[in-house]
Amino acid sequence: MDKQLQQLHESLNQRLQRPDEQSDIEFWFARDLQQPLGYARWENFLTVINKAMAACEGTGITVDDHFRGVTKMISLGKGAEREVEDFMLTRYACYLIAQNGDPRKPEIAFAQSYFAVQTRKQEIIEDRMKLQARLEARDRLRESEKALSQSIYERGVDDAGFGRIRSKGDQALFGGRTTQAMKERYGIVKSRPLADFLPTLTIAAKNLATEMTNHNVTQEDLKGEQAITREHVQNNRSVRGMLDQRGIQPEHLPAEEDLKKLERRVKAEEKKLSKQTPKLPKDDNDA
């Protein structure tokens, strides 16, 4: 462990709180963790806390058991004080904050391991990071496809036409293989979206091509299914060409685990983590 991470480890240990010496309950105050985890502004750290609380709720865990809103007085110098909001956080809450923090920060990467609470922690961390990357890429693709669908509807293309345009784009991206052909290659049932089984790189490639189509449809005022199809096919070919220059052929990349299945597994594992973490004390005056 290098010197910076050693100091962070010591800092996190020093900020550990307990209601009393005999208690097995451990918690941290959010404002005590803000700077050690690499956040200069409370507002930015609060955004991460809110994401972590949403993740906790989405797992079916009672948020108040692990995140407790409190107020505390801070010194402004010369005897002056000001009341500010803060949170009491269990180890599980801190784990979720680390999972929803900026992974580019070395402090966050270290905290993901520090706050995990069971022997399979590394596997859970890796699954959560993989899930987060794919979910973010999938959401961006979903939004760009929604924007394209709305845009071309105003230009004379209905839902069936949008489906054909998207399919032609896939065929260009996957070297002549249709959407259905890729589903068959990956063993995906017809009713499930192909994107839920694609690796993050391929999802991002589809999104880039779709964003380019969105841009050019508007800039060049393209109308009708034929013109928009040509544009979308060309953009997917361009993205494929860029990948091909780096030795990457999307149709040969292996399928990833079903995104919905991965999400369920991560939630189930994190639910187990929460059960291993003592809950916050019920006394709201602890702060």
C-alpha cells in the first residue's frame, strides 16, 4: 500500500464512530468522509450520497437503517458557529457511496475495498463496476434511440420504419449480420433486446452511430425513411471502420451476461451485505 493510501486507511479508521465502547455498531459522518474520498465540494459529494440512497432503496433495504440525516454545528472561527446538514452512515452505506463515486479517484477505488463487508467483496465490487458501466452505456443508447425515433417521426417515418432503420444500422455495424442473426449467435430469445447482452464497447459503438445520425438528420434536414436509412447505415459503417482499425470486430466479441440478470445478482449480493452490517442506532439524537 503506497503512502497516500496508507494515510487514507488511517484517516477512515480515525473517523469511525461508535455509540459506546461496547457497541458493535460502527458508523461514519458523511462530512468527515467528504475530503478523504476526494470531494472538495459538499454539493458534489451529496449527489453521490443521493445516488447511494437510491441504490439502497432499489435493493429493497430500508434506507433509514443505513443513512440517517442529522444536523451538526461547525465552527466558523472567532467563536461563531453554523448549523449544517450531515448523514450518519453505516459501513454498508459507505460501501454504496464508494460504488457510486467517481471511479477515477484513487480514494474511491480504495474505499470500495475498505468498506466491503464480506469475503467475496472483490467479486461484488467487480460485478458492481461492470454493471454500472454497462447500465450507463445502455441508458445513453436508449436515450439516443428515443431521440432519433421522435425526430424521424416528425420527418415521415413511423415506428415500423424506425425498426427497419435500426436493423439496417446493426447490419452495417456487425459486418452484414442482422439483429436477428446476432441474437441467434448469442442465443438470445427473440423478445429480448440485443443491447442487453452486448459488451459495453459495442453498446457505446451503437450509441455513437445513433448520435451521429441524430445530429446529421437535424443538420441536413433529412426526410423520409430512405434518406435516414442511408445516413444511419453510413454512420454505423464509419464506427465499424474505426473499430476495425484497432483490430476490433463487434460481431466476434463474446456476449456479456444478461444485463437484467447481472443487475438482479448484484442487488441480491448487496442485500446480503446489508444484512451483515449492524443498523444505525434508533436514537435520533446521537449526533
